[in-house]
Amino acid sequence: MFDTFYKLSGLPFLLTPDSRFFFGSSGHSRAIAHLVYGLSQQEGFIVITGEVGAGKTTLVEQMWSQLDRATYVLARVVTTQVSGDDLLRLAMANFGLGETPGTDKATLLRRFEHMVRDQRKQGRRCLLVVDEVQNLSLAAMEELRMLSNITVDGKASVQTILLGQPQFRPILAGKDVEQLRQRVLASYHLGPLTEAETRGYIEHRLRTVGWNNDPAWSDDAFAAVHRNTGGIPRRINTLCSRVLLFGALEELHAIDAAIVETTAEELRQDLGDGLAAPVAPAETDALAQRIETLERLAARQETMSRRILDLLEAKAAGEAA
């Protein structure tokens, strides 16, 4: 809806990871450097942690877009609340190995060894990406460690990237996973964007879809986005997408802090903790702004709902015609 109003070639703030929108903040650039270094070692584990929505999966998308597909074969496991055996089966399935129900573990491992040996003969390396690793059981992590022990002609058969939330770091530091920890060659914690990076991130995503300063964003609007999202990319996407929808419904061609604050308040009412509470600025200014925002909120919410319904009804009528 708003992409048409603002003459954009696509939606700039989709939540789905897309390497086209990769923004090389200082933190993301360092994380990429750790991935590249880890891959150059051709063995062991690479660990990337960060808050929900920090951009860990986008990092892997960006890395994968730059890798030579003739050199690597990639498998991803995103369902991690599983047993050790089930994790092994998921990894094998994502490497393209079919499975006969009831196959015993020893047979599965032999098939895995044959697969990686065949890939090595063709000059390819196997790369396994496991997301949400903070949910893995100790048995599942042990399965990953055992896979890293499989060698072909004296070389590691598979390299693993572990993506997880911050709570994985104390798990990794525990005595129960010491053997896996010893195989970690690179580790990085991905933090939030700074206020300046938040502005750069928003402008980058808008320009990727042909933004020509319509709508124009004021300096305080960018600051308000950072204040209300804590610099977490996924939260930025959620807020900015709603801001653009609000702007299109109101037929606005300029976005200021008041619009961002109003939209952020609506999101907090809709999503609860789905959007971070704002970081308080100077106390009196913040209080005055908050009161003004709340006074406008009820009327604007009703107006937005009515406009959306009108647009949907018009669209339905047009399709029926």
C-alpha cells in the first residue's frame, strides 16, 4: 500500500532476511570478518550471538550470497528444540540426504560420511548453520561435536556456524560443553546499532527500493526511531514499516518525531513487548512529548482504522468489477 503511494519499487522493511538490504554497520562488519576468518580455518565452530532481531540470520544470508556455490554446500537447521538424534536427521535431510524410516544411527552416520567424502572429491566443503542454538540440549550439542570429528583425508568434513541469543554464551562457557568450546575458532556478539547507524540503516533500506526523499525524514524522526527500538534491526523494520503506512494513509510527505512517537505507541499497544520501550530523554521534554502523543493517539488510531477499511473496500470493489 505505502510502496505505491511513495513510488517505491518494493517494501523496504520486510522482516524476512534478504542480502539485498544488508547494512554494514561496525558490528555487522566485524561479525562478517569473524565469519570469513572462521571459514578460512576450514574446521571447527563459528559462534555468532545477538539479541532477537539483531541480524544474525541476515549475516549468514550476506555471507552465503558472496560464497562460491561451486566450493560450498550449505545446510541450515532452524528447529533446535529436538533430541540429538533428530538434530542429526535434520542436518542430513538439509544436506539433501533422504532417509528410510527406522534407519539406525550408525547407518545414518555412514551415509553422512559418504556424502561429505563425495563432496570433497568434487571440491566442495560442507557448511552447517544451526540457528537458535540456545535451545539445543546437551545431547544435541554433543552430536554436533561428533560430526566435527569426522574427517576425510585428514581434513574436517563439515564446518558449523552456531547462531544464538545472548543466553547461549554462558551455556557455551559451562563445563558440560568444554570439548565443543575447544573447537570454537571464532566467536562474536552482535550488538545493536548506534543512533547514527540507525539512520544509515533506514536510509540504506529506503534507497534500495528507489526512495527519492519522499517521504522526507527529519533528524529528530531518525533519533525517535532509535530511541523506541534500541537500535535492533528487526524492531526498526517493524516501526518504520508502520510509520510509512501511517504516512501513506495520512497522505504525508514528511516524517517527524511526533509521527514516529505516535506510531511507536500504537505498536506498543498492539504488540506489547514486541517493541522496546523508549529510552527516556531529558525528563521534562519526554513527559511533555508523551502527554501530547497520548492525547493524539485515540483520534489517530480511529482515523487509521477507518482509512484502512475504506481502502480495502475500494480494492474489493475494484476486483469485483
